[in-house]
Amino acid sequence: MKEKVGNCTVCGKEVFCLNGFLNGVLDNQKNLFCFLCIEKKEKQA
């Protein structure tokens, strides 16, 4: 099952829930990130 959750806050890519698992990251401020953008964000920190 594949459901669209929203779009990445940084790049706008669609983020989906695949079989009950979020295919991205939701932070404490309720920002949604795709895996590529969260990796870039963590490397900058």
C-alpha cells in the first residue's frame, strides 16, 4: 500500500508511506524531509 503523506520541505519531492513505514523523516517542528535532504541537513550540522 502506498499513500502520499506530503512534500519534502526542502526540495518539494513527494514523500509516501509505504506499507505502514514513512519513506522520509518528520522532525519535531513537523517538517517533512525526503531521505536525501535529511542526509544533507545532517552533514551540514
